[in-house]
Amino acid sequence: MYGRNQVRKNRVAGPGFHINCRFDQFTIAQMRGRGGVKTTNPYLPASTHSEIYDVKEQEILIAERASGGMFHDGYTHCYSSLNGYPVPAEVQTPQELKEYIFNRVKFVGIAVTEQKSDDRLIENGLVAQVGGVVTLLNNGTEPIHPCDKIMLDINFSKGRSNITREKGIPREKVRIAVTPAKDEDYIIERAMKMCNKSSDEAASPQEKARLMKEAREAKKAFEDAPDEEVEEKTRLKAEAKTALEAYKKAKSGKRDCEMTKADLRDFIQAYRHQHELCIGKSLSFANIGERFEILLQPRSTI
């Protein structure tokens, strides 16, 4: 009788799209401290062991957004480890680390072949699957259900290495994880921050007096309107209500904030970036530490 973790589920296979990649030795050298700078963040411990930076099969591959001009060989240069990733000293919490890292890296694909980080084997290259059905390990913090939209994440929880342990991968290796997408909450919170950035600014006495006067005039116009003119009465009632709400908000110090063109541009960029982190759709169920099938999909937005 097999235990729960010993059951080998039948994996599905389908057409896939693959590309040839190269190992990003420059970024890894910086993460290993060869340039004289090594991060001291406890969540991203650097290591002198080359095995930490090896690429294994079915690992998520990422690439630096700003390193396109560093290579002139026509290949995508990527890596799978985050140990020693250079972050500023002021970036400390797990959420700050996620935002900082995902603003600087982009998803490439899923590793199909292995790649050693030794300098002598750098030119061998590796293969990444960028489309189709592929099997992944749920190394995140939540169960994954069929048809869930899957996005990138980083698991900083304690004991993650015991839950998602894989053969040939050191336990202290920090990798990109997956989680069910929560883009709606993120976008709503980002939009609320933009719209409420001036909500605590108190209105001036002159503005309060003006709004109070407008509210009184709108109320008087509604009361003086003939009852037989139903449409006009309804319109004046709505205007009086709007004017009264504007006065109450100004009096309490909470006013509506108009989103500027720059705010709208930042919002759209945040929306696009959040959807770039979504890499596909789950085709099976997986608890934490179990494998599941994912359909890699194009990552495009408006």
C-alpha cells in the first residue's frame, strides 16, 4: 500500500514549444559575491557551493530585464536560483523582496534539461519549454486546483525545504515558486492607493463655506420646484444630494481625488506587470509538495 506522498500519478503529455537558452553566468557571479559585493539579506543567503546555482529539470527559469545588452550571441540567458540576489539594505520584508525582485526579472520558461553552473560547462546551454503542457512542483504555500490561473511567487516560509524537497536540489536553495493568482486584489489595492493619496488633505475654510452654500442653494431649489414637474424635481433632488455629500466629505477631511494622467499610466503599468507574472492555467489538483500539470499561456495584456 502506497502512502500519500509515494503515489506516482499518471502524468499527461502534449505538444510543447521549446527554445535553446544559455546560463546567465554574469548574474550568478554577482550573486556568488565574485564581484566583491554579496547580499546579507537573511531571506536570500549567498553560497559558495556551485550546486546551489545549478539548473535542474522542471525548475522555473527567469532572466534579468535589464541585461539584454550584455549578451550578443542571440540566446536568452537565464537562471533558477535566488541565493545571494543583490537587494538594497532597506529592502527587508518578504513582500518588499518579492516586489523588488519581480520588478527586475521576467519569466522565461520551464527547464527541460539540466545545466551546471561550473564555468567550464557554461557554453553547453539548456532547453526551456515556453508553451504547451508541462509538469511542475507546487512549491508554494497554497493548494492548486484545476483551472486556477497560476502566477509566480517566492516562498519564504519556514520549513519550505522539507515540504518541497526534491532529489538533487539543496534544501537551502531559494527558487521561484508558483501560487494561484490574486491579481484582482493587488490591482484593486494599487488603484485605491492612487485614488486616496490626497484623501487626508483637509479642505480650506473658504472651500467648506463654498460647498455649504452650494448645498443650501441646491436644497432650496429642490424645495421650491413645483411638485407637478416630476422630472425636474428628480434632477434637483439628485443635485442636492451630491452637493450635500461633497460638503460632508470636505468637512470630515476626506475628499475624492481625481486620478491624473501620470497616475493612470502607473496604474496601467502595474496592471500589465501583474499579469506578466501569470504564466498559465492549472490542469490538475496539487497539494503543497505535489506535482501538477500546467498549460503555459502567452502573457499579454492591454
